[in-house]
Amino acid sequence: MIYRFKSRATGDLIMTQPVGERVLGLIGKDAAPQGIIEVAQMAAAIGALESAVASESPRAAGDDDDGAGKGDRVSLRQRVWPMVEMMKRAMAEKEPITWGT
């Protein structure tokens, strides 16, 4: 299953089920087959994603000191960045983001 996030302000954003569910959970949304992120909710959602990224440990982010395994993992920062950018653009144009599976 995939999540397809849509907004009139941006192109579509597609995420696999585990990533989509994690992102939705971080912003306080249920991992439902369909939903909406209202413009009024986006600033808080961006803050929640940025906070989650900031609290991610360097090891979890794939930043091993010895360089072993670099590039093998996708960090939370890399996974949420497209959603943060989508929300910023949608907020600027006062457009909601919807999703469906």
C-alpha cells in the first residue's frame, strides 16, 4: 500500500505505507486510508516533524562515526523533508493537503 498526498499548491507526494504512517503519526493524524491536513494545522505539523528530526539520534540518522553503513539507511530527516516542503508551499497558497491510499 502507498500513501499519495495531494495539494493544489504542489505536485503529488508518494510514500510507502510504513513511512506514510510514521509521518502521519508524528503530525498527530490517524493512519487512515484517506484524510486531510488543513492549512491551520500545517504550522504545528511542520514543527512536530522538525522536532522529531532534531531529537533523532545521530546513530539512528545513519551518521556513524566510522563511516560504515553510510548511505545504507534513509534518515528521518530525508523522509520528512518532502512533506515539510509540501506543507510550506500549501500553507503559502492556503491550500489543504489530502491523502489517499
